[in-house]
Amino acid sequence: MSRQAGLYQWVSTVASHLSYLSQPQATVLGFWTFGMLALGSCGITSVAALLAELLEQKENTVRQRLREWYYEADQKRGTQRREIDVTACFAPLLQWVLASWPSDECRLALALDATTLGQRFTVLAVCVLYRGCAIPVAWQIVSGTQPGAWRPHWLKLFSLLGGALPASWTVIVLADRGLYAPWLFRHIVRLGWHPFFRINRGGKVRLAMGGYWRSLNHLVPAPGASWAGQVRCFKNQPLDCTLLARWELQYADPWLIVTNLVPAAGDACWYALRAWIECEFKDAKAGGWQWQHTRVTDPDRATRFWLIIAVATLWAVNVGGAADAALPVSSFAALPPNHVARQGPRPKTGHRQLSCLRRGWICVLAMLLRGVSIRLNPFLPEPWPNSHAAKIHLE
């Protein structure tokens, strides 16, 4: 298959899943993400140079076409140009993931968090958690120095995603201690989903059947302790919820998780999945797409640019996740007693040597070099962690 055929095959895939976009918008988005997967970088100069060679067009023409993709309508050349409404792509992005999700796996873990790009931007993101990575499906970028409340942004992001998931699914939404808020907890419950928010140890709690208010520290007073039950948290702003508490022996602080799941239906160890959104922020920047080098300074343009990052991440993580799932299990135990591999330290197990995003980039690059069809794979989620595992890797 020719390299141009592979490019336009990918453009067709993007257009079919993001049907809100016009054909020119979907085409340039396909060009952008194809160039990123070929290069492992979102740098516009490098992507434009690659596409110019591939399409046999002038480099400056391609560069301007890429740049104008995230511009405002009145800043684009021509009379038929229109600005991209990124928010209209959030639910389709999530549904794109679900289209390849196993039919017998009706659970999904989402996470929300914020990351910064120096003093320039703060990114508020909601991501699907998958095999040690995260795929952005909704986001808002605001100025890093401009004061203002995040509440309207979070409410809008989740409202835009609310109808994208089947009502019968179990959806947990994980957040770290700094993002807990009672209004966000209740908003997620109204969507039919399950907040899974970590809270600080300093609050008060009362058991559901009544009694006196006590410190949260009393429920898990020492490492090795765990507890689960229905409670009323926070004396000043009461929240009726389930509290899941767990304190691993090797860590300084316990996990205290508030959720609306009944105690028997949740597991505090699920909170380990939340760390994967930190991997996405690393993948977007120095660990992957190199977004930290962007020269974009306008938050609205950056918000539109993140659609490029999200689609490229979805593609890379999908391909890399399938390759990761196909890796053979370590055969160290089957080696003869005198094998040379037994002379050194025993290899670690359970740790990825390459992230699914990095492995996906390598696999796509290999597919392009071999000239094989550009394709997406079924998503293959890992089992969620549980309290019976031999070891849980906590923060």
C-alpha cells in the first residue's frame, strides 16, 4: 500500500468517528495526527516538512494549513472557513473508544485532573484510563496566571460527556484530594456515575447509624488497617456516602475514598488507576508529543490544539495497548537451573518497559515502513486492581 493511501485511510477513519467536523477539518486533523505518529512529536515545523514530502506540496503551504486548523474563523484565509467547536467532539471521542471496547466489559474508569504548562496554561482534563495510560476525552485550557473558578469548567465537561455512555455501565470517576468538592460529587452522581474521590485525613466522620463525630484517622489508625462503610463525612458540609479506607504498610498516608457505591461494590484499590492520568500528562509533554515546546499562547487555540493531541493519543494507545496485551508472559521460571540469565538479578515482573503510547508509536511507525494497512484494534482493558492482590503500587 502506498504511503499516501495509508494517510487517506487514516483521514477516513477520523472523519467517520468525528462526523461533526467538516471534511476539510477532518482531513487536516488526520494529516496532523498521521504526522505525529510518524514522527513521535507534535512540532508543526517537523510535521509540515514530513507531510510536504509525502503530499508533494510546498512546505509553507502545508504549514499554514496546519496552523489555521486551530485558528479562529476570522483569522483564517478564505470566505468559507469556520472555527472548530472542540466541545462538540468530546462525546464522539468517548464513543470512539467505546466502539472498540469489549462487549462483556461494562465498566469504565475516568479520571479528572489539572496540569500546567509553566505559567502559560492550566489544562483541566477528563480522561479514559487504559493500560497504564489515559486518553483525553474532554478538556478546557485556561490561562495559567488568570484568576477564576474551575467549577463552571468541570461541570460543563462532565455534562458534555453525560449521554455518551450506556446507562447500564459502571463508571467510576477518580480524583485526587485537591479536586474533591461536594458539588462535583453530586453532579457526577446525577449523571448516573460513581465518584471515587480521595479526601484528606483532617476531616470528621460519623457512621450512618448515628453516633458522635470522630476524626477520619480513627477508622484506619495505623498501616495495615482497612475499613469500609456508609458514613456522613464533613461536619460543616455534610456528605452522605460510602467511605473506603486502606493504609498500606509501606506508605505514610492512607487512602480515604468517598463514593456513592455501596461498600460491598467498591474497592479502595481501584484508586490506583488514577495515577494513569499523570502518565497522560507526561505523554503529552516531554514523555511523548513534546507539547511543552509549543509557541501557542492563546488558551482557546490551545484548547483546539488538544483535539490533535487527543486523537493522536487514542490511536497510539489503542495500537500500543493491543501490542502490550500480546506480549508473552515472562518465561524466567521455566529456564534451566544453570541458564546464564539466572546468574544475574532476577528480572522484575509486572512493570512495563514501554508505555502503551510509546509502544503504539513504534508499532504505527513499523506499519508505515512496511506499507501495511492502517488499522485500529479492539481495546483490551486490564483487570482492575483489588484488595486480594499480592501487592498494590500506591502513590
